[in-house]
Amino acid sequence: MADYRTGYEYYKEACQKLAIDPVNFYYFVLNLSQEQLDAYNKSAEQKRGADDYAS
């Protein structure tokens, strides 16, 4: 969930630059596309694999 929060902070900064109001965190996560969720899961799996090799 921390990675979602990081993505949300990036989204809020982009909204601020464009002078638009961001949606709240709940709706941000709720409206992630399947492609975004798949990319997150792939990244998480790669990080777990890298952590396994580092141990």
C-alpha cells in the first residue's frame, strides 16, 4: 500500500502543477486500471526476487 501512496503523492503534485483538484486516495486506488495494477504487481514481484538474492 505504501507504493500506492507514493503514486498518489506524485499524482497530487501533477494536479497541483495543472491547477486542478485531485481525487481523494480512496478514489485514486479504486480507479487504477488493470494495466496499472499489473505493472505494480510485476514491480513488487521483481523487488521480492531482488530481496531474495540479496539475503
